[in-house]
Amino acid sequence: MCNLKQLITFLILLIGFSFTSCKQKEGTIDEKKGLKTVFADDFLIGAAINADQIMEKDTNALSLLPSEFNSITPENIMKCEIIHPEWDKYNFDLADKIVALGDKNDMFTVGHTLVWHSQLSPFVTKIKSKDSLTMFLENHINTIASRYDGKIEAWDVVNEALNEDGTMRKTIFFDLLGDDFVTTAFSLAQKATPNSELYYNDYNIEQPKKRAGAIQLIKKIQAAGVRIDGVGIQGHWSIKGLPLEDIEQSILEYSALGIKVMFTEVDITVLPNPWDLQGADVNQNFEGSPMMNPYPESLPDSVQVALADEYGKLFNLFLKHKDKISRVTFWGISDANSWLNGWPIKGRTNYPLLFDRNYLPKPAYDKVVNTKGANVQGS
């Protein structure tokens, strides 16, 4: 028979175990079962992180980062306007910090992005000659990419060079350098950072016309004898329905080119957008319209379930083709950080990711994790 002291000790241990179990059920995540571990045999799981997270100010995000993700991409700090603000001036402070953060947590770090027509520094937009723009491109890529050779595992070399119909987008690079600027950029990157993988990154390139344009662009790079290691399908989709057939066909067609396939900026909006409205005046100002911000305080359970279902379908497809997919990156860690809170209409409350504003897993998180179990049982 146990004495009173032993009985009290046993009860304390029992209460502690029960409390821990309850906390886990309420949303505390077991580090051993984070996303990166669940999909460890399938593909990398990444997140885009912002300046506060890179500077390690967002402690909530940083507590999730090492347990859930094994890849990081900077949202903005490597874009031209920040990293190369003037012709002969570079700002590497935050770029160095994300590299250090990646090293600290043993993460696959992606540089984003070397060449993009948006978020250019003002001095670039004022360039008028082919020679000057060529010189900028050479200096920009050589200086930045070579600095992080062997430290950044991969680069989005060129971002969003295509129109929706698959033709080349009219940008300062296309206007002054022609469509060869993409091949030139990859050639420069190949020399500047031989130890990094090189990707083309774009949105809607799962759609047939734009996909055809991307395939043509990739084949052109390859035909020039220039290295391209992968293609990033951004994956900004809507709860109104994922284009699953187009996504699957894209995986197959890009993989057939002998390159890696990635989903690089995944989120699923739950909000309406102006172009969703039939008969709407596209010039109408939707700022502050309750119709365009239907869930300012919280997401109804029915929408939570619908979002979870869409994420479940998406990850079932990813697992079906896990032999062709190398990485899935979410564009943000939690709903609190999502760019979709401010785009295309400012001041809205969106819920597009797997973690809520308190950095707790949503039903969509559980659905994603459970796809792994379902696919293992069905294999």
C-alpha cells in the first residue's frame, strides 16, 4: 500500500500530464509533428518572412519557424528598391540577417528576387539606354548573387516576366533589352553564384496560355546552354475553387522539361475581389465597403471548413506528385502577416494561411497534416 506522500506525487504527475494533453488539443503544437517533419520525405515546407521576423522581433512567428518550416524566403528585403537603392550603394543588412537566420535554423534559404520590373529603385526606372540597363543588370546580379554564393541555396532569378496570354510583359527590361534579358539574367546568375539553384518564378503559370509561354521561355534558356534548375508556380488562389486540373497538368509539363517544380507563394484568399463581381464598374472605389470585407472580426466556421477542404485537395495533389515537387512555400507564416490583408483593397481582414492571428493552427492546418496520413494509408 502506498503512503500519503506517494499518492500526492502520483496525483501531481497525473494532473500535469492531463494539463499538457489539453494544451496540445487546444492548439499547442508538438514540435516533432510540425509541417516540416510531416512532409520530410516529400518536399520542403517554406514560409516567406518579413523584416520584423528577419530581425527576430516577431517572437510568435519565430517560435513557429524552426518547428514548422525548413525553408525561408524574404518577402521584400532583397527586392531592388531595398537592397540596391542607388547606383553605387547596396544595403545588405537585412539580407545578411536572413542568411544568418537560415543558417541558425538549418533552413533552405531562397533569394527573392534578382530581376523584377516592380519595386525597382527610382534610379533604375530613369534609365533610358540599353547599355546603361545592361550595366545595371550586370552590376546588380554580380554584386548580390556572388556575395551569397554558397550561403543562399537558391534564387528566383527572374520574377513575373510574362503576360496572362504567355507573351512577354512590357517592362523596362523587355523594352530596352528585348526578350533575351531573361536568358542574360540566368547566364549572369550562373556565373555569379555557381553553388545556388536558379529558378524562374511567376503567378498563374498553371493556366494553359501562360503555362505555354513559361515553357517556351524555359526551353529558350535551356537551348542557349544556360542553367535553369526549377520553376516556381506562385499559387495565389481563391477559396472559390482551385484550378486543380490545371495545377496537375502544370506539374507534369514542367517536370518533363527536366527541372524542379515548386509552389512558392501559396495562400488561399477567402475574400471577394473586385474582378469577381459580375457587372461591377472596375473603376468603382471599394475601399471600406462591407461587401468586400465580410469577416472583419473572425471567420465563420463554415468558411473555416471550406478553406480546410481546399487546402486538403491541394495537398492531396501535391502528395500525388511528390516525386516531382521539391518545395511548397506559404507566402507568410500567419494570417496576421499576410499581404492579402492589404491587397487588392487596403484595410481588409483575410484568413489565407494555416495559422491564425494568434499563431495557432487552424482547421486547414489539421486538414493538411491529415492528407499525409490518408496518402500513406492509401499507398
